[in-house]
Amino acid sequence: GAVVSQHPSRVICKSGTSVKIECRSLDFQATTMFWYRQFPKQSLMLMATSNEGSKATYEQGVEKDKFLINHASLTLSTLTVTSAHPEDSSFYICSAPQRVNSGNTIYFGEGSWLTVV
Amino acid sequence: GESVGLHLPTLSVQEGDNSIINCAYSNSASDYFIWYKQESGKGPQFIIDIRSNMDKRQGQRVTVLLNKTVKHLSLQIAATQPGDSAVYFCAERAWSGYSTLTFGKGTMLLVSP
């Protein structure tokens, strides 16, 4: 079964509104989670690293005031797309590393489709 | 070479064939590599991983080969099945303490019955 859960899986919002996407690690704690964005037929692009108890680290070119990240607990990170525009429509995916004996295994959520109309 | 943007490289095979998907990476400091399978509309699914101190690792029906000399990674799928049809991504990590992954462009595998 899934070890990382995202919600909602699909969301449609109006231009100018904000939408929140949740990422939860199931049965393990994740002090770090990652948020990616993926356009159709393209690869995953890292947007930011979410850190529990501190500010997120954003990749170059990603607007931190537009994509708000809050790592509220050791099992939950949220991505809020503020003042959404149609060009923000995309597939957003989170991941979390789960520590195992030999290191970390990195699991991904099922993704969240955002459509801004 | 691979195209960027709207067209993924595509590998078409017949059911039962062996498939080989290739990936070139650029960071010689990368110490950990993962292959993911992504079906349409879903998140990436872990397939197999390999650390830089190894050159081969086998799983169930899958084998990953790592050639650090030429910075090349491959995924071999034995007896390919229609359910294997998906986009396959390689990912590399240069250890920073945060498990940040850099993804390759992806290859679409199409398996015909």
C-alpha cells in the first residue's frame, strides 16, 4: 500500500483563489519532504524542500510567496498555491524519504492534479 | 538524442521481449540511483535502486546496471508484460543529507500484446 499519501488527487479552482495540497507520510516520520511539479510528458522538477520546524528551501525560479509550504508535523507537509493562475495548472507530487537500515528509500505520493480555470 | 519538452523517447517492444531503458547522468558526485515507473496520472513508483559502490543489482524481473566510468545507468526488464507500459525515470542523488533527487527526462515504454 501507499506509504505517502496526497490529498486532493484532483482539484479545480478559479483564477485568483488559493488551493492547498496535503502530503502525509504513513506509518513513518519525515522531517523532510519534497515538492515537485510535472507538466505533461515532461520530467519531475523539484520545487522546494519542506523541513519540519523550519522554513522550506526553494529551488531557483520558484516563488516562495506564491507556493507556500508548511511542514506542520513529522507526517504532514502542505503546499498552498496562492492567487492561482491558469499557468499554475499542473501535476504536483510530493515525496518523503523513509529511513531503512541501508539508508533512505524515497517514496512518492500519488500526485495532485491542479486545474485553474 | 533525446528531445526535450513535449516528446518523450519511446521504446516499443512485444510482450515477452526483454527491454532495456538507458539513462545518462551528469553528476560524478552522485552516489545513489533509483529507477521509477510512472503510469499515466499517477505518482512515480519505486522499482529498484543501486548505490555507487555497486555495478549491478537484480530484483524481480528487473536488473539495474551502473557504469560510473561513462556515467550511464540502465534498467533491464525481463519478459516484458503489457502492464509494464509506463514512463520510466532514472533519478540520481548527490548526498546532501536531504535525499534531493534529480530526475532524468524519462522514457516511455510501450508493450504490445
